[in-house]
Amino acid sequence: DWLHVHICLASCSANHEAQVEFARKLPLH
């Protein structure tokens, strides 16, 4: 189902963006 795939991709993309933003806020080792 294309709509389900599109929603999954959008969700995964948003989740990835959140992880990147979270990683940027962490102090570098």
C-alpha cells in the first residue's frame, strides 16, 4: 500500500532527523 509506505518513510525520516539533532546536542568525545 503506497500510502502506508509513504507514511513509514516520512516517520523514519523524521525519526532520523530527531536522532541527528539529539546527537548534535551531545558533547563531542
